[in-house]
Amino acid sequence: MFRGIKNIFIILLIGILASGIPIYAGNISINVFAPDIVSTGDIITVTTEQKIITPNHVQIKFGFSPKSKTNHSVFFFDEFNPFTVELSSNNEKISGLSLDKLISSGNYKAMEFYNNDIKYVTFEFKQKELNLPDGSYNLKIVPNIKDKKTDITNCEFRIDFNTKASYVEAVPSVKNREMALTLFFPDNEFNHLIPVTRIVRSNAYPLTTTIRNIEQGPSEDLGLPTVSPIPIGGSAGKIGDTAHVRLPKNISEFDHGSARATTAINSLVRSLLSSGGVSKVQFYLTGQHPNDPFHGIDMDKPFSRTNSPEIYTAYITDTDRFLLEPIPLDMFNNRHDNNIETMFDAMKFKAAPEIYNAKRHPVVPANVKLLDYNISNGTLTLILNKDFIKAYERNPNRHKMMVDGIVFTFMSLENVNSVDIKIKPDSANSENGQLLDYDFTMPIYINPEKK
């Protein structure tokens, strides 16, 4: 009976695909037919079925029933390991899965049957509760039943998380009589700073203009904290390549706690260093300040660029907008080498929950491969496989975010001034496997504030 239902389902599915109607309208899909017989053991029949509850929530049900009619029967699951649940991404297992959190209904300790009863155990997979980023996941669930032959043959599934959020691509230029300010604002957790481009009218005081605009906080549309990350009332000028910042008289609220102080200094320094011709930032105290302002941060020496490589990640804000957020490379599994392969690998999810989660996503899918690269005269040429073209082919904005993320990541290297991308197609389908140029406009001004 189940096999007949499955065949009908396959026929209907083929018809849907031919009509062009999307199978799943949500953010998450799972590739398995239901119900599907996965065991026809001597005693027990096991079936599975799946259902999309909401765009980020999939339900998987295991059905258990006696193979033959009986008045009464009972079986027990393994006391210490009733179900083996394995979730992996890019061949790396996701740890920390709890059956108590995954199983919403059904007794997974023991089952008692009368006549032809069927009992269910229901698993719930929710992206936010699992705290996993977008990507493809392989799932395997195997029931461990004591003293019963089950012969489980097909309990493997694929889950695809694909968060719906807007992205505004980086812009290559601004109009005449305008200037682009790159302002660094904290993310919602105040863990890292996000560069935001704000377009303003050109004037003769770009550094002080930058400070005034940081004080305004980001636009509410961005979904970031709208409070000023820096003290109000400072000003700045430039001598040579050094920006001289005169701090306001009162900075007391930014002297309570190292996180608040570090955020304020880094916001000012990174924003001012993004201004043309500035390579150092020197602070001056003009009012009554403690001997160690900003929670003891050394203010005597100027601050310079660190030139440390950064990996650009896709951070989703409270207004469901993706913003590219740079994370230092050395935070990725203690990686300190800054070679091109390591950096490209870090832009993918590698089961690193300390970086990637349901809030912060990798910009490059696992199937996009870096085949080769070379650097000449400041231009980095990346040779990628054809999956780069296919990635996010139904979501152009997400594809643009991937390209922007790749470019800004490698532009964080001191010896890279521009990035060129080439695609290596299947040699069987092209003349001598000739590399194809991927034409795109080099992004300059990241995360434009206005759409």
C-alpha cells in the first residue's frame, strides 16, 4: 500500500516540475518522498514522512507498526541511544543535537501495540533552534530497537536552509557633489562592527562630517542599534596622513566597561581610516578626563591599520536585511595563515558555530570550489568551478552578495587592489576547456544605507 502511494506521489511530483510550479514556497526544503517504507523487518514495519510546517521548520515522522496482526505486542528502544541522529554539512558533523529538543511527540523509550496500531515519533527541525546558518545539510536518523529485526535501509535526508532577506549590493561610484562615508556600527549583539555606506553632500570637512554621521547612528531601516556608538561632540582635522580627533569633554558613559569603550574607539578609527589619505588616527583629550580614559585604552600613540585579513560574512539584521560583516581571519578555528585557499575555505560553513549560526551566514556555498589563483600587479585572479555560476541562480541578490563578499574578503589583503574572477567549465562542453571571464563591476562602497 505504501509503495503504491509513493508511486502516485512521484507521478504528481513530475507533473508539478513540468508545470514550473515551485514545490516548496518556504525557506527550507527536504528531499524525501513520504510516506516511505524504510524497513520491512520480521516483526516491525518502519515508515517515514515529512512535512513543511513553516518556511524554516520541517517535521519528520517515523511510523512504527507490527508487520502481522496481533492482539498485543510491545518493543523497547535502546535505553541510552533510542535514535541515532546525525546532521552534517560538508562532511563535518554538527554536534550538540538533543533528542529531547528534537522529538516533539511520541514515546521513544517503548511502544505498545494493540491489533494493527501505528505509533509515531515526530522530529522537529527548526533553523533558529538549531542555530545553524544557511546551507545544505545531510540528515540521518536510525531507530535503535532492542531485540527486533528492522533492517533500516533508507533514513537519509537532505535539508536546505535558505533564509529570505534583502541585500543591497555595493555601489561602484557616487554622483558629482556627493561623497560616500564608510561608517562602522556595531551589530545587534555588539560583538563586531559592520561597515555602512552613507551618501552625503561633498564638503571641505570630511573627517568631522564622518564623526557627526557616526553620532547619528545607522538608519532604522538597517535593523541595527540606532544609538550613537561614540561620544557626542568630538571633531577632527587632518595633518599629513594623520587624522587628529578632539574628543568631547564628557566621555564618562563610554568609560564603563571594556566592550563599550572598545566599540567606540574602533568605530571612530575604522570610520576615519576609510577616508581618503588617512592612515593614522591620533586622539586628543580636551576636557576633564580620567588618567586612563576609555577603560584604560592607551591613547598616547596613534592608531593605524592592522592589515589583518578579514572574512566577510552575511549578517542578518532585525529588519531581515543582509549586511556584509567582516570577521578577523584568526577567529576561524584559530587560523593564522592568510593564504588564498584558507581564506576561501573560511567563507564556507565548516561546522564552526563560534562564527556561523542562524544570525551570521557564510557567503559561499560548499559546492563552489577554488581551482586555482594567481596574483599579478595587485590583481588577484580566482579560478572557480562552474558551480559559482549556478549558486543562487534563482536569487540574483544573494548571488551579488556572494560576489561582493568574495571581493571584499580578498581586498582585505595588503597586496590585493582588485579581484578578477574566471570560471572553468566542463572541458567536454567547451573548446579546450577555455576559461570564461565572469564580468562584474568591482564593488567599492559596501552596504549602502539606502536601497
